Amino acid sequence: MRKVIHHISILLLFLLASINYSLAQGPPIFTDTPILLGLEGSGIRTFGKFVEKEQASIYIQPIILPYNITPKILLGAIVPLVNKKPDNMAARFGVGDMAVFIKRTLYQKDGKAKTFRVVGKIKQVFPTGNSIEAPALGADSYQTLFGVVTGYITTKIGLYSDIGYNITSNGLSDNFIYNFAVGYPLLRQQYPAKQVNLFLELNGNYFLEPQANNLFISPGVQWITGRRLLIESGVQLPMLEQVAATQKTKFIFTLGIRVLLF
Amino acid sequence: MMKKIFFSVLIITLIISLQNSSSAIAQNKADITYIRIRVDGLSCPFCAYGLEKKLKKVDGAANLHIELEEGIVTLEVPKDKKPTAESLKKVVTDAGFTPREIKFSDIPFKEKDEDNK
């Protein structure tokens, strides 16, 4: 009975909102986009990510607050809520490692119904998640990510890449992050929006010490219902995961909404 | 006799009121400036929302319409509140896009395009 209530409460949290933990700000679902849409503070985004590991279930719900201080510079903060439930252990819920980030458009070439953009980003993660008690909600490490996000987006197709280098502390390995995504709209583009987008993404992370590469393939679907609401869902399946057997991921399921408040 | 007079008055009243309303419509249309802006970079619906938000803040802006595939935005403003092309370019740039051609017209652009065919 407790387990049922536990799962239902997780599902309810899922449905409350959705924040993109990997900083995707619009399409795609798991990969970042070079279009800066802080919209002067009204673009609050959140989604729930359900991670099923060999010996644990993890639910992550980040709240992202982006703000365009100029059309080409965006500041933001991430507050992740984390629920971790290892096998044979009580679940722990709380705030994970918070982060702040800044993005700047480095190059922009617009055409009729299309755009090519390159954005530089820096993200600083702070070890605010409780890492003393088990299960830990944070990585207990300061992490600084330097990245470049590129996108060629038309009304017919979207091609995205998001690569970066993450510098860590406290014994955690530096890692190289790489993400690629293709987005395909099923319906004719119109405004106000009514659109269904299909995405196929590759999301990878290469650790330097010890060397280990983790790569996921991530199909997803996104339904834009109107001007300000988007519902999306995706699953990440491991193609390659060079970690200890007990740390392997079975799958990651994401479900959520993005709402532009006003 | 009374019936004849009554219907005559009714018809005359109808004719006068029709003339007044059509001249009122003509008068209203004459007070409006129609604006068409070609915008590059409009490649996603959420992008368009940001542009719409900014354009709606233009003084007197109404009937705003965005065609994503064509990259065209149309809107109407009262003649006495007609914005400059430069101010409209700034609005589009501030929204994160590239303004191309801006045109002003005294008649709706759909009518103008049909006349030019």
C-alpha cells in the first residue's frame, strides 16, 4: 500500500510541472536549443524525469527560471527537486544541486522561416544537495560547464548540437558532454501554434578519470497546444554505458509541460 | 393611405441608416494604418509568441497576425499613432529576430495584393 501511495505521489509530482534538467529550453526535449526565450521572465519551465536504475529509482524535477537581460544574453537559475529511492532503502526527497547559467548568442543568421544560431553558455553547479545522508541528493562537487549550442532550425526541420566540457571538484571526474537532436514537425506550421514535433536525440557523456562513455538514444514527442503551453514526453535508452553494473540505467522516462506564464 | 406613408417613411429611414453605416465604416477604415513586416528567423511557434508580445505593446496595435511559413507579420494601428519604421525594426530586433521590409498602407494588404494582381 505504501509503495502504491509512493508511486502515485511521484506521478502527481510529475504532472505538476516539468523542468528540463539538461537545460533544453524549447525543442528539443533533452538537448539544449540556441534560441534564447527568456521572454523577460515569464518563461518558467519544468518537467519531471523518472530514472530507473538497476538498484534505484530516481525522480528529478528541476524548476528553470530564465531571463533575457538583452535579446542576446540570457541568465537563469535551476532548482532541482529530487526523490531518490534505492532498493532496500527508504526514499529521500529534497532539493538537489542548484545551478546558475548564462548564455550568449555568438552568431545568428536569419532567413525566411529559418535561422542558424550559435550560443555560448556557462553553467555553474553548486553542491546544495544533501550528500551526507544516504541516499545522497547531490554530487558534493562544484561543477563548471563551458558549452556551445548550435542549431539550424526551419519550419520543416530542426538540427541541434550541444557540446561542452564540465570541470568538477572533490574527486569527481571531469567530463565531456555531447548531445545531438533532430526535430520534425508533423503538422503545417501555424500561429497561434498547434503542432506535434517528433524528436530523435543522442545524449552522451564521456568521463575522463576513469575513462567511461555513456550514450543514450532518446526518441520523444512534443505537443504544442497553443501560444503558451507545450506537453512533451521522451524516453532515453542506454546504447553504451561504461559504469559499474549496479549503476547501470534501465531507462529514463520524461514527461512534462512547459508553460509561458504571461 | 396611412399604410403607404408608414412604409415610405420606413424605407427612407432604412436607406439613410444604411448610408450612414457604410460611410462610418469607410470613415473608420480611413483612420487606420495597415502595417506589414517581413521578419527573418521566425522558425518556431514559441519564438512567434515572443514577437507577438512585443508588437502588442506598440501604441494602438490591433488585429495582429503572424504567418510563420511566409515570415510575415501584419497589424493595424490608428493613423494618429502610426509608428516609425525604425521603432518597428527595434521591436523585432529586441524580440530576437531580423526585420526585413516594413510597409505601411491605407488599405488592408490583402485588398492591395488583389488589386495588384
